[in-house]
Amino acid sequence: MRDPARWLKPLFFTVSLLPLLVLLFRALFSDLGVNPVETLHHTLGDWTLRFLIITLLITPLRLIPGWNWLSKMRRMMGLYAFFYATLHLIVYLAIDQQFDWSAIDDDITHHPYITLGMSAYVLLIPLAITSNHTMINRLGNYWKKLHRMIYLITALGILHFYLLVKADTREPLFYAGLFCVLLILRLLLAGRKVT
């Protein structure tokens, strides 16, 4: 089979929807624990971070002989990160805060983890908007520079998570360690033609 992406892309697309489907199934059967809003919010945030990490992981994995097809999955993984981030934000705005803009403004102003989360989301927007062939062709080399912002966005997301959990920091520290490894790999590959 010449191009595994032809059949793997639909599989990746479907599997990437599973976290949301599981969450909806749990909500349908009132299985979201004592604080359903918090469970929704945190689970969607976790999956946002996971998809950001998966997107970054694709570049070094492409160096494995025969795995160049992974480049066709990177954009979809990035868009899934944006999708889960948007759901994460919607739960916060609509369900948690019920569109109380003064409370939201107060949160952003007085809670650094929310400021960082909002900043990461705002930076994700241009990446999502420019994730199509038309924008890639129009922006040229600038497109690559713009999309390298995913490293900053991921760092902000990890810091947002770290400041949120306060007590048990093992999970955000695991993501931070993984991110550092990926960043080092990126720097080592900087001289090679890997995007």
C-alpha cells in the first residue's frame, strides 16, 4: 500500500472524536461525578493538551523511514486541539460562568491560570484559520513561522494546567517533561528540512 494516510486519515478522524463521544455518553447517563461541570471542563482541557502534544510529536515521528505520511495527519490533529479547546472554553463561558461577563473579566484579571488559558486560545485562532491549502499557498514561508507558535501555545497550556491543579502536579509535570523532550528534538532537527 503506497499511501497509508488514505485509510489511516479516516481512522484518526474517528478515533479523535471518541473522547467527546465518551464524555457525552457519561453525561447522558449522569456519570460525570459530584461536579459534572468541572469534569466536563477538565476533561476537554486535558484532551486539548493531549492533541497539542500529539501534533508536536508528528514531526520527529516523520523521521522514521516510511512514516512521512504522518505529515498528512498533523493539520487534523492541530484542528482537533482547537476543537477541544473551543469546547473547553464554551463549557467555561456558557455552563460554568453562564455568560456573566463581569465574573469572566474578574477571573481573567485575577487568576493567572485563566489569563494563560485565554491567551493560549487566542493564539490558537490564527493557526486554525490558516489551516487550509488556500492560506498555506497565500502565506508561503510565513505560514511555517506562524504555525511554529504551537510551541508557545503548548507551553502556555501546560502552565495553565499546572497553576490550576495546585496540589497534585504530576500530570502537568509529565506533559512539561514530554514537551521539553519534543522541544529539544525540534531544536536538534532545526538544520534539517523537517517542518
